[in-house]
Amino acid sequence: MNLFSSSPLFWGLAAVCVLLALAFVLPALLRARKTIGAAERRDINIAVYRDQLKELEADRTNGLIPEAQYQAALQELELRLADDAMVPDAAPETVSGGVRGLGYALAIALPVAAFGLYFSLGNPAALQAPAPGMAGNGDAHDIMAMIAQVEERARSNPDDVRAWEILGRTYAALERWADSQKAYEEALRLRPDTPELMTGYAEVLALAGNGNLKGRPMELVRKALEIDPDDTKGLELAGLNAFQNGNFAQAGYYFKRLHALLPPDSEFAGDVLAAQQEAERRAQTALSGLDSLAAPPAANAPAAVDARIEGRIEIAAALKEKVGPGDTLFVFARSPQGGPPVAALRASAATLPLGFHLDDSMAISPANALSGQQRVTLVARVSRSGDAGARPGDLEGSVADVEVGARSVRIVVDRALP
């Protein structure tokens, strides 16, 4: 059997690879002497990784790769970068140039050696497709080897926060939850007030607990968002937790904030927007009482410009124990001159603190909507009876002179009605 006729494409590509190798080797031999230090090599490698990261992010933004594939590729890239970045500096290397004889010898010896070694040590007959189940073993071996290197560096340098973080994320990708938790604990021990570490650890705890975010995971998420309200992982987990607990208004609030921080054309942004819309739809469906009085807007009614108010409702520390699990939270927007509400919202008081928004869809009468006002008074009331009317013992807070279109309005329920 003629091996060269068995796969012309293979041999052609092999020849091209040898020529490319020579194209890289020979010019280097003809250059002048140059001293290359370890730091310079490291900078070159980091520049290459930076370009690869930009290409990876561009692929995700353009929707060419899914989020899961992006995260896996990002972890592998970080491991490779950590492998290069953590190598200790060595003495500079000196590269000799102008050795033409050596260059000519390599031009002849390299192809001969490559093909000769392949025929003697390789398997030229194995030009068929690999057997099932054999693909991918090399990649897995390489990943485990890199993990072993990072583990060794973390053990030899226990104060390397970045190494522990990489290990935590990598163990999580491999579903080694116990190892991932230990790695994150070490990272948080070194930097206890880092939001990215808190939310990463919270995600691992939740995944290890079958997706349950209650308890320690949400404690970490809340603390992270207090430090950095724009932590994307924290907003995602907070939104998921609110959605799981049926607090759809709060889930929509977190998802909306998260969506504003993402590249608008990315696949992840589309998923978050869909989750936000679903949460808001369920929040409206779950409302009863006041919202059942709301009439749909007229078919030909013009769209209001920025006729929306967003904010957060909190309960004063002294009144937290007075909120019962069955209490109802009402939020009203009224004209400064008084009269019926121009927008109203009802939710469970057990969800406090709660992100909220009011718009024309929450008007009791389309003729008296939020878009018809310039400024309003906001009232948040915790009702024990579940009725919208104020009664003695109800808890209340208000903010006056709020501009329609305002964001980040804060209402504190801080008094009990006599």
C-alpha cells in the first residue's frame, strides 16, 4: 500500500506545516543578537492572551458562542495566563543571529527529521477517523495538568488570591463543589470584602444545594451588592432568588438593573430581558385588589414619555418585628393636591425591602394616570387587614414632591398609624 496515496490532503498539510515552521525559524537565525528577558517574554504572552480575550468577548457579544461556552473558554484562558504570569523571572536569554550555516542545515534537516520520526515512531496507517470515545481525552488531560499546576502554586503561595479564585471557578465548572467552596473560602479569607468573590462563592453554595439560594448564599449576595450595587453576578442571583420566592416585582427590578449593565446585543442580555419581562408579567398577574380596578389604556392613546417612577421600599429597623407574614404592602402615587391614586401597587409585605416601579399600567382610571402629573406624593403602607384603606396599627412611610420619571426613590416605612 502506498502511504502517500492514502491521504494526499494529510501529506499536503504536513508539508505546509513544515514550511511554516521554517518560515518562523530561519528569519530568527538571521537576525542580529538580541537579549530577551523573562519579563519581556511574559509581556508578549500577556499581550497575546489579551487579544484572545478580546476575540472571545467579541464572539459572545455578537452571539457567535453561548454563555456557557464563553465561560468555559474564559476559564481555560485564565488558567493559561496564570501559568505564564506565575512563572518566576529567570536570567535573560541570548539568541545568536547570523548563523547562516545552521539555518541552511535546519532547512534540510527539519523536514527530513519530521517525516522520518513520523514514519519511525508514528502510525501512518491511522489516517482514518478516530474510534468513538477517544476524542477529547487530550484536552481533558491538558486541563487537569494546568489545574494541577495552579494547585501547586496555591499551596506554595497560600496568599495568592488570584490562584484560589481560579481554582474555585475551575472546580465549580468540574462540579467539584467541596473543593470549590474551600478555594473560595481561602480567597475570601485573604480579601473578605471583594464582591466578585462573595457572589462567586454564593453561586457555588447554591449549586451545591440544588439551586437553593436561601441562607448563606443570599447573605453573601446582599453584602456584595451593598459594596457594589452593579455586581452583575450579585444582581443575577438576587433576581433568581426573588423569582424562586414568588417576589416577581423584586425579581423584575434586579433583572432590569442587570440588563442595563450588559452588552445589548449579547445572548445573555436577551435571556435577562426575557426573565425581566416574565417577572414583571407575573408581578402584574399576581396583584389583586387595587390592580383589579386598573383599566387597560385606550387603543389610540399616545405613549407617555418617561411616565415611570422607580425606587426601593425599606422598613425601619424598629418596625421590622411588627411586620407579619400575612401583611400586605400597598404603594400609592397621588397628586400633590390629593384625590384618588394615579398609580397603585400591591405586594406581600414579607418581601421587604422591595424594589418597585409605577407606571400608567397601574392607574385606577386611564383618565387619571401617572403621565398626567409632573410631581406626585408616594405612600407605602403595610396593612394588617389586607385592605387598601388606612387603619390604626398599619405601618406607613411617604415621600413628597417626587418628580415623575425619577429613579432610585427611597421610601422608608417608619411610623405606625394611631
